[in-house]
Amino acid sequence: MVRRPGSQYEMLVIGGGLCGLSAAHHAARCGARTILLEPGLFGGEVSTVEHLDGLPGAGVVSGAALAADLADKCREIGVVIVEATAGRLTSNAGVEVASSGGGRAYRAKTAIVASGARLRMLDAPGAVEFVGRGVSQCASCDGPLFKDEDVVVVGAGDAAAQEACVLAGFCGTVTIVCRSPMKAKRRYVEALSTASNVRFIWSSEVDAVLGEQFVTAIRLRSRKDGSITELPCAAVFPFVGTAPNSGFLPPELLNSGGYVETGPDFRTKDMNVFAAGAVRSGYGGQIAQAVGEGVSAAAEALKAVNR
């Protein structure tokens, strides 16, 4: 029997990314009455990835398609999925999460925090102001808007490299601005290095995003000598790290960076609360790890349910 939101559950999963969906699916498949809270798109940041990479057996599929399929599989085995944002988590003889804005509270014996992380915005004048007007963090969504134009990607990791590869198929030129050497996987770097319309600017950071109604240029500062240059462009795609979605959690569960601290069994300092995926300190950052951590956290949380 599917229970209505607000009734007693055994497992409450917060977050509908691949990690949270995997946790909810495993818990329900093992017989636990499970509810999952997700305020937006299934898949989290992965939902913006056009060609998913790093998940064996998935084939060529978008992040959004994979997440939607997993959500459907969760519903099929009885997971109750509620569109709600976690406002505050408390624990007392179980776990309760109040939805944001004073809405309904959801209660269960245990909780798995899989709320993930969000992309950081550039810490530079103009970055926030031009979001939607030339600043974007989704190449597959907005890249076609800048067909044959000159764009900039900021960052040196996998996300920056993947998005630059997507943009190279649409845009006239793609300039990748890096503070440090590239940290992305070798195959991404090799693909970018051989693309005729991709170039790199090293040891530099964005000092400002410039424009009037829309982005027209960025101002760059050299990390070597402090010199300032301007680079004309139609759009800027920043991928400069992530910040955890953990503001609803008690401070004692977090480290100084806002990430959830767990033991090797994914349990937090609260015996009823577990955490997995990008919100957790020590997460490796790979998609396959997100799925694996979700399943492993659910397996550990089930032990707590059954004790």
C-alpha cells in the first residue's frame, strides 16, 4: 500500500539526483516504506549533461533521460515522490523534515541526505547580473543560442571540459580560461586540444563580466603579473566548482565547508541520518560513485531501520 505524504515511513530520501533515486530504489526494493523529496528536476546537475559519461552499461544517454527512467522505476516499486524543498531536518526518535516555507513535515525512522551540490557562480562583477543574458551553466541548453559566435568557458575540471566539448560543436570559437593546469580526464583534454576552434588561456581569472543588455566581453587578470586584458565574447559558461545543498541540516553534521561528515558506513553523527553523493565530504565526484553511494547508504540505513 502506498502511504500518503505525512504518514510514517521507514526511509526518507532527500534529493532526486542519481544518488538519491538509487538510494530510494534500493530501499523500496528491499521492502522499506520509502518517500523521496525533490523540489526540481530529477538528476540534479547531471540533468544538464547531454551525453552521460562514466556510468558503465548506460550507453549513450542524457542525464535527464536516465534520471527520469530511474524515477519511473522508483514509482513502480512504491516509492512516494513528493515535490518539496527540505526546509529543516530534526531528529528525535526518528527523523522529520519540514518542507520549506512552513509546509508539511515528512517523518521517517531514518533519512538519507542526497541533496547534492550546486554549481558555484563566478565571484566577479557582472557574473550574477548577466545570468540569462550571456552567462549560463548549461552548454546543451544554451549553446545553440550562440551558434557561430565566440564564447568563453571558465574552469579546468571535468565539467568545464565536457561543456567546452559540447560548445565546440555549436560556436565559432571556444576559449577556456584556466587558473591552473587542466584537471579534466585525459580524453576530454585531448579532444579539446585537437579541436580547431578551441583555445586555452592559462594562469588567468575572470576579473569582470562586461556588457550592456547582454554580455559583450570579459576582463581577465593574469595570475602571473596582474596584467589586465579584455576578451570579446557573446557568452560565458563558468564551471568553477560546487557548493553543497546542506543549509537545511543541523550545523553539527557539517564541516567548515558545509559538506556532511560521515563515517565509512555513510552514517552522520546522528545515528538516524545518513548522507551520500555530492553533499558528503569525501565524495569522489564520479557518476558511478553517486549511484554506488546511494545504494550503499540505503543498505546501511536499512540496518538502522531493522535494528
